[in-house]
Amino acid sequence: MTISLVPLQEASNAIVATFNRWNNDPTIVHLIRPVRSEEELAAEHHMTVEDLTDRLRTHDIFLIYADDVLVGEVNIIFDAPHLYDNERGSAWLGLVIGEPTGRGRGVGTTALALLEERLRAQNVPRIELGVFGFNEAAHHLYRKVGYTEIARIEAFTYWDGRFWPDIRMEKRLD
């Protein structure tokens, strides 16, 4: 399987429809966005082409392809206000493997390696991310590729009848 990252240069109806499908998929929505209640978890969120165009002003977004099939996206924002460690030049990472065919097959591992290679070339000192406490698969993935826990923000998101922490992790690139 060949994994590639393709920079998203311009928002389109097709990409917006795909992102909306992933971000409202009841099998993964709890892994994507923090919520405070069952109602929030069930609420659908729909972006527009204009919303994605605005997001491209602050985020570098890469589409993840597995054998030329779009299966996910990875995005970064530099010096995000929600970083736990505000070291200048840090990248905040978001990763979604939206298609079931892309899960559990090494797509995330390879996508992270490709992204880290790009960021090292840009002299980015570190990457930070948050993973929900119940998301053991993602936590395992990030540890496996060298991320370490730096903090926990308790009662960050609601899922499965209770509140869970956001586990903040980082990887040094310098």
C-alpha cells in the first residue's frame, strides 16, 4: 500500500462533503471533537466551502491517500492558542482517518512520518497533540512513533456516560 500526503490548496464541494461525512460519522465522531454532553455528541456539524477556505488561512491541511484513495486528513496549526507548551514555532496536530479502509493498516503511522519529515525540513522544533483518554488505539499509535505524554486536562470531553481527560503529547523534532 502506498500512502501519500497531498497539500490541500483550495476548498471544494467534494472535499467539504467528505469532511462533513467523516466529522458526523457516529462511529468516529467521539474521537474527533470534544463535547460536554450526549446532545452535543449527537449534534451534526456541517462546514461550507467558505468555512474550509477560512480554515486554510490558519491550518496546513494534507489529504491522506492510500493507493490513490482518499482515506483521511492531517492538519497542523502553528503556535495554536490551546498548546499546553507554548514553545514558539510548535505545531498542533490533528489527524482523522475517516474511511474504515484506512484504519488499522499503518496509514496513520506512515502519514505521521511523512508529516514529520516535512516539518523537520521547516525547522519546526516540536509537535503537540491531544488524544482523548478513552482513545487507546490513538494513544498507542502516538507512543509507538515517539510521542510522550506531557499533561492531562481532566474532564475534557464526554463519551460513554462520563467525562474523560485530554492527554497532551509531544514529539521533539529538533
